[in-house]
Amino acid sequence: MAKTAEDNFRIEVWDREETALAETINRSPDSSVSQAAWQASIRRRPGMLLIHYNSRHVMEKIITPGEVKIPPQTIIDGSIHAGLDVALGDLRSWHTLRAWCTKCSHHAVVKPEGLIRRYGRDALFSSVERALFCTNCDRGGPVRLEVHSMPRN
């Protein structure tokens, strides 16, 4: 969506400390469209900090009720599979795991056997990713797991 001079109304999602913009949900020149988007955003972004702007001015700012729900995504050989949450027990001997810090881009190969011993075969990537932290940066994550297939010889 191209920003025009008339896109006065916008809705943004921020982290709770208001230091990083996560996404801009809506831009609109129409107040009623913006209000409808605001109501939908409250329902669809539980546990997030939403800010509703009219140009530079904050009209509304709330932390929405509920737990933060991040839809699962699994990265397999560089392709993002939205809605797919893989269990550690689903990995095969030809798969390798790589953990990426989303803050500093540090990455490392992770042994699936160690994660299975610690979290169990039924543990889903979404829950394991929340428990992992980056050993390189002081922010500690969040960490994303990627599945890669080993090359055939």
C-alpha cells in the first residue's frame, strides 16, 4: 500500500517498551475505516501494544487483552511454511537444525538430539523457540529454528 499525503490515520503495533515498531496494520485517509480497523486490530492482536494515530497525534493507545499469540511458522530449506508447527520427533537423520537470533542475526547449528533430550520428542518448534536464547547478543533472542536438508553425496 503506497503512502499518500492523505493517509492521516494509521494503526501500529509496538513492543511493550515502545522501542521497536513491529508492524503497521493500517493506513487510511478515512476516519471510519480507521476506526473499523482499530476494533479489528484489538481482537486480532491479543497482548500487543497498539497505537492509533491521526497524523502525528496519538488518538488511542492500549495493550490489548489476552495472551500474545504468534502464529507458528516453520522454515524448511529457506522456505517459510506459515501455520506449520513441527515437533522435534518429526526430524529425520538427514535434517540439520540452525538457530537464528532475530535481533543480531547470530546463527549456530543445533543438535536435535540435545533438544529432544531436554524438551522431549513431542515438543513443538514454537515452544522450543520461546525457551532458547541467543548466546551472542545481550538481548537474548527471540530465536528462530530452521530445518535444512543435508546435501546428498
